[in-house]
Amino acid sequence: MKKPNILLVDDEVDFVQTLAERLQLRGFDIHVAHDGDSAMSQMDSSPPDIVVLDVMMPGLGGLDVLKQIKSQLPKIQVILLTGRGSTADGIEGMRLGAFDYLMKPIDIDELIKKINASIRSPS
Amino acid sequence: MTAQSKWLRYFKLNFFNLGDEKDSEDRYRLLHRNMILFMILVTIVPLVLMALVNYHQYRTSLKAEIINPMRVLSSKTKHSFELFVEEKLSTVRFITSAYSIEELANKDKLNKIFRVLKKEFPGFVDLGLIDYKGIQVSYAGPYELLGKNYSDQSWYHEVIVRGVYISDVFMGYRKFPHIAIAVQLGNDVSGSCILRATIDTHQFDNLIAAMELDAESDAFLINDKGVFQTHSKFYGKVLDNCPFSPPLGNYGNYIAEEKDPNGREIISVYTHFDKMGYSLVLIKPKSVILKTWFTLKSEMFFIFIISTVLIILTIFKITSFLINKTRDADERRELAFRELEHSQKLSSIGRLAAGVAHEINNPLAIINEKAGLMKDLIELTSEFKNREKFLGLTNSIQKSVERCKTITHRLLGFARRMEVQFEVLNVNDVVKEVLGFLEKEYVYRGIDIRLELDENLPQISSDLGQLQQVFLNILSNAIAAVADNGNVTIKTWDQDPETIGVSIKDNGTGMSEETIKHIFEPFFTTKKGYGTGLGLAITYGIIQKLGGKIKVESKLGEGSIFHVYLPKKAPLKSSE
């Protein structure tokens, strides 16, 4: 099975670069965006299979990006990352069509499990 | 500011506005005392004034009512006396007009007239004719008074001037009290004579006896010189000097309150005769007069005492009732203030904690990923020097991150705005479920869990997960607090139409008051080393969110009891 193409979107550059590197080490095809707008333009040029999306971002927020994805590219699976330690954002995201959510700091094995699950699941 | 309002202000300040610096128990005691004093002042003082006024009025009117009959009796008796004397005078006058001087000078004739007189008018002692020189020329009576010369006596001159004379009582030759009546006959001085009759004053005693006085009272006649004209029961015999001195002149009626020589308080009524220089004196001791008054007075006094006692009792009852009410209200208000303060404090601490936790979460995520990447790289490089050591280090970093994450997540959970999922549930079931999680521990330690669950507890609308969290926190604390083989009692009941109650009681170590104060604050823990100090803070937050209340009572060494009150219906808004 081909490793999925993943777009990581987070404004914390240090975090998102490191996470990208770790996922690449595990054979994933990773792209990175640091805010909602650039994420949207990247998706337009080369749509990924999965987007891992931070909820709290300056400018276009995670939930707004999620809404746009779901309206424009409904095939893309979205996994949300929340930093507020609250399930509320996660639940709200899932209501809007996200596949699942994780609370920061994340466990990489947990993330990979969810990525794999989302590929298997029909979008 | 007027003097009055100044005074009023002073009064208020001192009476009702009590300084805050005083100990509160003292304050209530002072307020209590002042209220009692004030109420007694405004009730008893008018009562006393009224009683005094009544006392005086009653006394005055009662006295008037007693004195009046005395006055009437005196007047009546005076009239009797006057009538008596007048009658005797008329009789003598009649003789002077009916007979000539010659007839009266005739001894036989005079004797005959005297016999008739004595028969018809008792009291006459003798009858005599005295010529203008003052020599008794004719006499009828029991004594040998013929030829006696009266010319040097004062009454003789008076009768010459006035034509009529009535003497004071005297003993004279006859040696018993009597009065003399003398009337002039004839017009020209050289030819005129005087008819003189003496009358036994025994008749006076009869008139006084007719007054029917009681044993304590006395009545007698005195002349203007203050000499007794009749016997007095207490104060002397005829012709003794009277110890009382009536006012001078013809005064009609005079009433005096005085002391008699024997020291008795008396009321005396002096009645002066119109035509003679006599006064009738009627004396009654006050003790007799005021006997009725004393009875009335003691009744009034009795009523006064009873009403005073009743008033004071009522005042004491009312004031202690009011003070207790005030104290209760004050205490409730203070408690409400404390609770408000407490919840505000908790919510601001919560907000602060959430802010800090959120800020820490991001760098924590970075540390986690960096350490993760290091680990990945070490694992991928087979020939890495100190491989095992580095793997251990990164693992330890990740474990620490995990610990921090637990804390930040719980911190956030304490204050976060979380959607509460309301569902209809039975609190008894929730309690049993939670006990299931803890079973291993309490069974192992031999702790006796006693369930007193209300079988008919109504179902409530609440969040199952959150309630589990609440009971788990409280129960694990209880289980931690008791010694092995201790006991924990869980009780549920239907509190009122809106709420149900759950209490969790343990016989463990208990808490000090200082601990109770801080028990719901985040990071406050007594479990040194292994507690986060968030359990009860989260519990508090959840119960607030569910619209309930939590209270705790505890005593060091005796155990603690947590009361949780939950609304039966979901609160309208479930925000923080």
C-alpha cells in the first residue's frame, strides 16, 4: 500500500518541522504549511490524502480551514490537533466533518494509528 | 443642626450603631441590652406616670367623697344645736312677753311658770328675775340664789346693751355644765329687769350622740376661745382647753388635715355657728377614712406589678427573638458573602491556570516532538554511540512531558468551558458504578462501604461522565483518608422538589478548618508528593457547571462528610 500524502498545518514552526521530519522517517509523504491561507493554496495545487490541522492558528483558524476543505475537497480526511486540552474543539471539528482529533502534546504512534485508520475509512 | 437632632443622632449612635471593632458576640449582647433598656424605658415610664396620676386623682376624688358626708353631718348637727338653743331662747322670750315684771317678781307666780316650763321643755334648770341693779329679786329652782348680785358680771352688762345674752358653758354655782340665757324686759333703763334661765347642757351630748359616729371618730363643741363645751371622747372634758385651734372669725365650714396630740393622722371638720361663738368639731382618723383607698391602692399596685412583669417578660421574649433573627440573618449574609468570594477566587484561579496551561502546552508539544525525533534518529542509526543511554534519556524526557501534559490537561479541564452532555440518569447507579472502579482498593484494605441509598430517588438530568468524575474524586479521597478497616458511608436522598442530595462520610483523619478553607482551590493538596491538588478543584468546577452545590464538614480525627446537592432538572445555561 502506498504511503499517503499528508499536509501538516500549524503555526508553531518548530513543532510542525520536527513532526514532519519524524513522519518522513516513517515513510510518509509530508508537506508543511504554517497558516490557513498557505495551506489552502497548497491544497489547490496538489491535494493531499490527509490534512493534520491545528485548531488554534492566527489568521484563518483551523476550523475555518476545515470548513473550506469539506466544502471544496470533501475527499480529503482531516485530523485536528487541539492545544486547549479541551474536547470541545475536537467534538466541534468532528461535527464539521473531521475524522478525529488529538490533544497536544501528541503521541506520534497515536497519530499514525489515526492516519492509518482514516485511509481505511471511506471518506 | 438643632440640639434635638443632635441628641437623636447621639442616641442612635450609642444605642443601635455598634462599633465593628467589637467582638460580634459582645455586639449582639450590647444590642440586646440596649433594646431591652429602650423598650422598658418607653413602656414602663408612661405606665408609671399614668399610675401616679391615677393614684392622685383617685385619692383626691375619694377623699372628697368621704369628706362631703362629714361636712353634711356637721352642718346638720350644727342646725340641731342652733335649733335647740333658739327654741330655749324663744321660750324665755315668750315668758318675758307673756308676763309683766310684777308677775315675774312674785315668787309663787314664778315658781308656777317654772314648773310648767320644766314639764314642757326639759333641760331648764332654774329661772330668775334680776333687777336693773343686778340683784336677783325672784328665783325658781333647786338653788338658794335669791338676792345674789350679778352687777359685776360681764354677761349682765351685755344683756343691758343687747337685750339678749347666751352664755358659754360654765359650771358656776351649780357644779355641772350648763348655759345661761338672759333676756331683758321693759324698755326704760330704770324700770327694766332681766329674766335669766339656765339650761343643762346634757342635751348637747344627746345631739352629738345622734350623729352616730364610729368608735374612732369624735365630735364636740368648742367656743371661740378654744374651750370644750361638751365632752370629747379623746381630747378632754368640758371647759378643758381644746388642743385644736379653729380659724378665727365666722368661717362657716373649714376642713383640715392634721395630727392630733396622740399622733394620729386625722381629718377635722370645723363648723362655726351662725349666731353663737361656738364651733362644732368633727374628727375622723385618716386610717378610717382611707380604708377604702388603701384597698383600692393595693389593687392598683397589684395590677401595676402584674402588668410591669408582663411587659418585661414580653420585652425579653421579643428582643431575644429579634436578636436571634438578626444574628441569623447576619450569619447567613456573611456565609453568602464568603461563598461568593470563594467561588470568585476559584474562578479567577481557574482562568489563570488555564492561561498558563495553554501557554505551556505548545512548548511542551515542541519538546515532545524534538525528543521524539532524537529517539527516531537514534533508533534508525544502528551504530550509535551510547545508544541505550540516549534512548533512556529521550524516554525520560517524553515521560516528563507526559506528566506535564497530565497536569496541563487537568488544569485546563478545571476551568474550561466544556459542553455538558445532559441525560436522564439515576445517581444511585452512578455511585455503584464508581464504587466498581474502586472495588479492588477498598476490598484489599478491608474498608467497610455502607450504602444508604434511597430506593425511590428520582432520576435527574445530568452529565454521567462528569458525575462519575465527581464521585470518583470524593470517594477516592474518602478511601485514602480512612485507616484500613475504616468505613465510608454513602447516602442519597430526595432533598426537595428541585434537588437531590448525596453525602459521602468517612471516619478517617478529618481536616482542620484551615484545610477546609482551601480544599477546593487548585494545587492545594495534603497528599504530599503524589497529589496534583486538582481533584477537588475539578469536582467543585463540575458541580458548579451542573448547577449543584458542594459542602464539606470535617473534624480532625473524627472524619469528614461531603454533601453534594444536584438539581433534578438541567440548568438552563451550562456555561461557566
